[in-house]
Amino acid sequence: MTERRFSPAQLFGFACAVYQGIGVGEAEAAVLADTLVQADLWGHQSHGVLRTVWYARRILSGAAVHGRDPVLVVDAGAVAVLDGRDGIGQCIARRAMDESVARAKAHGVGAVAVRNSGHFGTAMYFTRRAAARDCIGILTSNASPAMAPWGGRRKLIGTNPWSIAAPTGIGPPCVLDLANTVVARGKLYLADKRGAPIPDGWAIDVDGVPTNDARAGIAGTILPMAGHKGYGIATLMDVLSGVLSGSGFGDAVVGPYVPDGPSRAGHLAVALDIAAFRDVAAFKADMDRLIDTLKAAPKAQGTDEIFFPGEPEHRAEQHQRAAGIALPPDTVASLRRDTAELGLTAALAFLG
């Protein structure tokens, strides 16, 4: 079977209908849906509408509580601590990033630590909000255990993703969003749904043996990127996200793949107001020159074009907004099945 293409509006309507169908308010449902559709537009299907029902099940179990606003527990000028109170991670992360930008505009820098949040999807969705307001946005998060300490075989450290986004003058922002494992765990779930093998070097099974089986890799551990360096970065991201905020850390964090249990995820959102450091127009001009320099570098054999960080996602979004978002048939089938199991027939209409 071939992939089907859906308009962004169709998938947004589908996800909104799922969340509103289980009682989530319109505003929160829209944030959740938008983060999922945007991930698909960027070509990150592992974090796209594939996850719609995962989040719904956590809301239904009470693990993630809709309609619960986060509260400030520390309010100290440039610094704040936000307690998400087990709310919806995407909504909490957006509030934290926007709060950090507001504080940066007042103080030059804003840093907001977040406790008791949940999985928020793609980190670049939030750092780009800072870049749109002429700030450099930085966001870190911890996650449920996915990798073992370097040399071990019991998973105790999450993928613990992070993102940095900076505005440019004439193009999309320069943005990095990555997990500290070789791949995000969602890519193993995507491979498992497709019945496809995973490449060498992605994961080891519960006995510490390298595996090409996605399900065995999920049960085992995903390997860190760059060996011990990825493990070290992930550990320090846990310090910034979980330990500093007073949230869960290590194996105390529960991920979106589990339908119940408070997540206890923590984040750190930082914004740097470029105007506090230098003239914004001059900064953007230098960013453009940096990008031009990178793209003009001599190309290695087999390379047609050099991209700057964030450019592949920008290209993918342009294409899929015009052509539609391509979803594999197995993803569409699982969305239909899972949505029907929840009795949300109104949402199914959006999938045709």
C-alpha cells in the first residue's frame, strides 16, 4: 500500500477532535494538535500525529491533567520556577518558553525551570517561538529511561533532548533539536509499527547484545550518540532539567509510551534577548553571512547541497504544505483502530 497524503488542516482537525472528544478544552487541544502536525510537516513522523492517542490515553488515565494551569513557585526577576502540576507537557513548555522570553525582554536573559511537567514532543517547536521574538531560545528536557550509563546495560538515563534556535535575517531560523541517543526512541516505535528492522548501532537488547529488532531495542536500551559523550551530555541535561528544577530525574521520569503514572518530567527554558547584547539587525546580518559561508563550502563527493541546521525541516514543511503530509498506511490504520477503541467516531471523519 502507498502512503496517503493529508492536508495539515485535516490532521489538525483529527487531533483536535480526539482531544476535545475526551474533554480537553479547545485551547489546550489546539496546542497539542499543532505540535503534532508541525512535527509531521518538518518530517519528524516519530513525533507527529502517530502519538495522538498516546497522549490521549495519559489524559484519560489522569496521568496528565487537562485544564490545570501551571503556577510560579519562584518569581525572581530573570529567574523563575514553574510547577506544571502534572498538566499537559506541550502547554506547560509553551508557557515556560514564553515566560523566559518575557523575562529576557525585561532583564536581557530569562531562565525558567519547570517541574512536574510531561513529554512535550519536538523541542524546536518551542525554541522557534523565542527566535520569532528576536531572542536565542534554549530548551532542555529530561525523559523516561532509554539508555544505560556508559558501560552498563540497564537503562537509567533518558534521551533528554535539547534545542537551540536563533533568528536569521532573510530565511528561517537556525535551529537544532536533538536527543542524546543515536536516534529518538520514537523512531524505534515507528520501525516497530512498520515491521521494519532498525540499523546497526541503534540499540542493544536486555542482555546487552546489539539488535536490529525494534521491539528488542525498546525493551533493551538505545545507544548514546557519540559513545560516552552522548551519555555525558544526557546526564548533564538531566541536571539542568530535573535536578535544578526539583522535578524527577533518572529513572523517576515516566514517558508518553506508558498510559498511566505522573511523568515528573522537568525542563529548563532560557531566552537571550539579542538586543541586550548587540544590534539585532547586525546580529541577523552576521547570521546570514555565517549561513552563506557554510553553504558555500566545497562539497564532499555525493553531496548536492549543504544545509544549515533547521533548513531540512523548513524545506520539508514547504513541500508538505503544498503536497500534503504523507503518512504510511500502517500509521493511518493504527490511528483508525486506536481512535475507534476510544469511541471517538467524530475524529475518524477527518481521516476519510
